[in-house]
Amino acid sequence: MLFYLKYSKLLIFLFFILTINNLVENKKEEIPISLFSSSSPILSLVNGLTANFQCSIKICNKLNNNFLISWHHDGILLFNGTEFEPTSGIEPSRIILQRSLEEINNDEEIKGEKCFVEAYSLLLRNLSLEDSGKYGCQLWTQNGGQQQLDFKLDVLGDSALKLNFPANLTYDHTECCIEKGVSPLCRPMCRPRNIGEEFFDPTSCQVDDYKKFLNCVTNGGKRDYLPCCRKKALPPFCFDFCGNNFQKLEKSHRLCLYYLPEIFDCFSQQYALFPPPAPKNLQIREVGSGNRRFCFTIENLKNTVKIPSFVVHLQEMNVVTDTMNGRDAAVEEFRKLRKRSENKSGQLYGVTLIKELRGGGTKPVLITKIIASSNEKGINSEICIPLESITNKSKSTYLVYVEAINDYGTSEPSKSFLITEEGVMHPAK
């Protein structure tokens, strides 16, 4: 009997110790995952533009990696995790969910743990009035916890007033807009070629944004788009957007947002007279034993106002790309490249290689090469760079295209090609 009592007390003591340990371990595991957003809770966007809802989570414990984020519109499920819900009633081509992961400084009292921010962006393109309503991202954790952030979207206009941007908008003033400080929300109008796929909110643009943008478009007032705007039957109060005399935002300017496609088309028509032509004849040439070069040509170079430089865009096919960040990085690098080239004599072709390898929040890899010697020019005045400079002997397939840039802007992109692991080039479909 005495042995039984001692044994029972020992079991109770052990149970007590295990319970305390479990409580301590659970407390360690239950470090909260915080849900936050950099997006405004209320969005008012013009019919036809793109909405962007952003939700991020901060993770500082590797044990807290079992969670799920879902997205809703007026109670209807849009995404369950990263899986699109086909019964949502939205065309799959109109909605995109982007994800990125970035390591941050660990300011939590968690020794030996790394902290990350995992960011999700829900992009809804080609907005219509039916897209108005309440949107939300919902976080579910492994211990049953739940957090939610809500957004309200108001789509402005009616079915008769919808922005439809032409597909042939060619102008590109990204370099000037970055240099002058146009805000990122307004910067898509500096290069509207992909404006339907980017988050662009003209209602958030300030007076300074429009002043700086129009100063870039008009080359400091040297170009006049007013005749084109008149020809397109814009209301007179929208003529403020056709020159370099923008002073302040008026209430009447709100209606001018619906004329942005016509205004941008005017910018593009006159702009097309200045940039260099698009590079052509992209190919790989064998030089010597086993040496390969990536070559391209540009036509009518003598008729170009200023000798262009070139940007070779590479997108590794098995890595998520971020063309917006890559584009901004490219023009920043080109600006530095151009300044260096202007300090040297002779005709220098600057070639900037942009490897748009986002993945994990890293910026694109920028490799700059100045082509100055004649032995690096191929036959028929081709411009060539060693293939190893492009692929860096990587076992990957790349999508490649080339743009020519001078002080008046950027050419149309060349045709796109795929460069395989073996260095063979095929037209991209």
C-alpha cells in the first residue's frame, strides 16, 4: 500500500512537470504572426484601371510556417491560399495573386531565428462597376487563430465611360520620371505600354506628379501636343494635360481621366519620331572554337538623333520575375551608363544586361558592358556580346529581348527568343 502511494505521487509529480514543459513549449510556439497592409483601406479607381490589394505577414519563428491566407469579395471566395476559386465569377485573366518573401532585421527577442515578411498582392485588372465592394484577406493559423484586413473599392464612372488604352503606346519616359521624382503610383503613365497590367491610380497623383510628368513628356516644353489633343476632340479644360503649363488640379480635371487614352496616344504619336528603331536580327554566332556571341543589329542608325545604348532583358524561365522593379533598375543603370559614355570620345555602344530574377525579394542582377573595340562588332555592323556574359554558364532557359535607348526614349522591344541551356536560340511563342 505504501509503495502504491509513493508510486502515485511520483506519477503526479512527473505529470505536473510534463504539463509545465508543454505550456512553456506551447508559449514558445505561439509567437504571433502579424498581418498588416501598406494599401489604403479605401480605393477609388476609374473604370478600366487595375486595383491592387496588399497584405503582408511577419514571421519570426520557423515553427509558425503553417498558415493560410484567403481572399474574398463581398463574402465570395477568390483565392484559397494560392489556388484561384473558379466559382468566384471573375475571369481568371483579370485577377493575379503575387507573392514575395524578404528577410528583415530581427528585432524580436528570438535568438537564432530569422524574420521574414511574406507579401501578397491581389491585382484585379480592367475594372468594371461590378467590381465595387468589400475585399478582404484572411489569415488562418495552425492553432485556430484568425486575422482579417478589409478594403473598400469604389469604381468610378459608368459603363459608357471606360478606359481602353491603345495597344500601340510606345513612349517611355521612365528614366526622366524617376530622375524628377514622379511617385511610384503615378509612374505607369511614364511608360503606359503595360498600364493595364500595373497598379495605376491617377486620382492619387498630386500636382507635382503631373507637372514633372508633363515636363518629361514635352522635353521641358519643347514639344507641343495641343494640336493632336484638339484633333481628338478633347474638352478645352483637358488641354492642361497636353503641354508644359500645368498649374493646379481643378474639379473639371476629374473628367479628363477618361481622356487619358487619347492624351497618351498623342504623346506616343509624336514621340515615335524621336527614339531609335527596335533592334533586329537577334542570333547566336560561333566565333572560334566553342566561343559563342549573342548578336543583334539596328537599322537606320545614321538617321538616329543620338547614338543609342541597348538594354538586353533576360528572364529566367523557372524563377518568378518582377518586370516593374527590373524596369526601374534598368533605367537607373542606363542613366549612369549614359553619363559615363558621354565623358568618352568616339561612338560607344553601352549594353546593359538586366537579369530579372526576382525570387525572394532580391533585385535584378545588373551587368554593364561598354562595347568600344571593333573586334567585338560582328559582320554587317552587328553588335555582339559574349554569350557567357548573358547566361553566366547557368543551367537555365532564358527569355531574351533587346531595347534601344537614346535621350528621346526607348524603342519598341525586339522579337523575343528563348536561349536554352545548350546555347541554342528559338523564337518565343
